Amino acid sequence: MFQIVKGHVNSPKGFWAGGMHAGIKKKKKDLAMIYSVAPATLAGVFTTNQVKAAPVLWNQEILKGGKSVKAIVINSGNANACTGVQGKKDNEEMASVMAEKMNCDPSEVLVASTGIIGLNLPMDVVKMGIETLSEKLTSKSLCGKNAAESIMTTDTFSKEVCVEVVIDGETVTIAGMAKGSGMIHPNMATMLSFVTTDANIDKEVLQEMLKSTNEDTYNMISVDGDTSTNDMVIVLANGEAKNQLITANHPEYHQFKEAFLYVHQTLAKLIVKDGEGASKLIEVTVSGAEDIKGAKKIVKSVLTSSLVKTAFFGEDANWGRILCAAGYSGVSFDPMQVNLSLSSEKGQMELLNAGEPVAFSEEKASDILSEREIYVHLMIGEGSYKAVGWGCDLSYEYVKINGAYRT
């Protein structure tokens, strides 16, 4: 069991953080940092896009090298993607300036960027910001809050979570912050997620835990079908909780993993809830699948259907669109075995039973769909596997936001 607590990315023991307006954006905060007093074990997963931003390539090399990490420096407002050789030089300079200020090696500094693609970073502004902010990092709550706000782009709210779990009698804290609102799609989204923990955990175990967790969280969300160039999930574990090393055979391994999964699932759902222009969070559960791969394919097919998304925006129980999206997912199933229902805090409504349509009240349907969170339950009757994913509706506001993103 774990406990949800108030906290920020610098709540685990031995972590500092900070955020500020450096000048990359006109007004809003745009530079954030995370620092670990002790060298931290690193785990990471990255975008599958063939076009990878300079920070992604830099961090992948550090992860491959197997070294511990001391710090992360993050800028928002500029993605430093598709910026050629200069982009790589600017990324390396960000790491080097941060390393000098924190008295560590550049290879111990991770870098993340998010924002407009194809523009060079204003390095004079960035360097001055790093030099200023690095002097202000603390474990204070406000500094963690500032960090979470500084990584936002089109986000309308900061995304944070913190939990505590007891391992070997020691209180272990896991905390995280994320950004993401548009260009969100399975195989990661336009999102950055940073999770810190003071747990003492084996490096290979942590990486495998993140990899499997990613498949059930960030890879099961969709806003608009676009996979970005800068996406990453980074986890740092510095061991300051002083628990016994968590391995796959540790008696409380599953207890830690449950808390770890909750942190990432919460961040993933917050990203979708804040989808650009979104008015509804949609959770799709597919059960009765022949295998997990098939269940996930149907979930993603429903979540990414523009017709399904617009129906939910219009609060229209046009359930045929859901069944249609499941049907073109590429997964074989018998439509005459399908059950389909919708639910929200206003109640549940059956729409299809063993392939036969069920008469329903349009008034009740409208009431159910008027809620902010809608749940789709699709039972296909082919096996025993189940998958869950999260998405949002597609609104007029989404077009407005992305039609004028650069201006």
C-alpha cells in the first residue's frame, strides 16, 4: 500500500528544484532544474519519432553509458529540434554550464527542451538563466512548484503527484512532474515527465520497471494522433531513503512498483485531461480480448478516432462510431459477441448487448455525457485480456490553439 501526499518533484530526500522566467518566453516561466545531492540512478524512455531533438539524443547517450546523474536542466518555449549541428552544440553548452555551476561533469547532466520546432535557442538568455537559477535551488515546496510551472507550454495547469510507500521500514517518496497538452499520441506524446525517488533500487530493475510502466501509461494516451520529437520520461533514484536495495526478489518489490505505476498513470491522465481545448477525459476499457496486444490496439483505435472524439465533444451517444473504430483496429472479433456501455458520475447506460442494440433514453444519455469524465466499456468476448487507455474530446478550441501556435 502507498499513501498519496502533497508534494513536488523535490519532495524525496536529497532532491532540490527550481524554476523561473529566463526570457525564452515573453512572460511565463521557462527554465527549470532538478538536482540530486547524491549521484542518482537513471532510467529513461524516449520518443519513437525518427526525428529526435538534440536533448533526446544527448540523454540517450548518457543512459546508454550507464553513469549516475546529478542534475536535469529543462527549458520551455523552444524545442531545440531540427536545429542541426548548432542545436547539438547548444544542448551540450546547456549541460556544460549547468555542470560547472553544480560542480559535476556534463555527462552527469540531462537536458530537456520543449516548444517551437526549428528555432535556435537564445543561448545568451539560456546561459544567464542557468547561472541565476542554479543558485536558487532548494528542497522548499515553492521551488518544486516553480519547476513544474516552468516546463509548461500550452498546458493550462501544472501536473504533479507525490506518494509515500514504506520499504524495509523506511519511508520512500516518489514524486513527479510532467508537461503535455497537444501532440499527444501512443508511442509517447509531446510530453516531458520527470520522476524522482529517494528509493535505493537496482538500475536494471528501475529501467525495466519504467519500460513496462510506460507501456501501460504514457503509451496508452492520445489527444490528437501526433507523436513529437522531444518526448521523454526520466526517473532519478538517489537512494537517500536508505532502504535495502530493491531488486526483483525484494519482498516489497511489488509494493514499490504499485506506487511507481500510480505516479506515472496519474501524470499520464493529467496530460490527457489538459488536452488542448479538451472538455472531457475519456477512459476506454476493452476486455475479453484474445491477447493484450489486441486489447491495446482496440483501445487506441477508439481513442484516436476523430468521429468518436467529436461525438463526445457534442455529448452525442453516437455509439456506432465506437464500434466502427474497434472494427478497423485490425483486431479480429465477432461483432455479435460485443457488449458496449457508457458511464460517468451520472450513471451507466448499456448500448449494445451480444451484438444487439439496446434502446436507451436520449435524455439519460445526454445527462451521462455532460460530465467531465466519461468511461467507455467494450467487451468483445474473445478471451480474458484487458487494456485501459485515456484520451479526450476534440473541440473547436483545439483548432484555434494549434492554428496560431507560433504567433
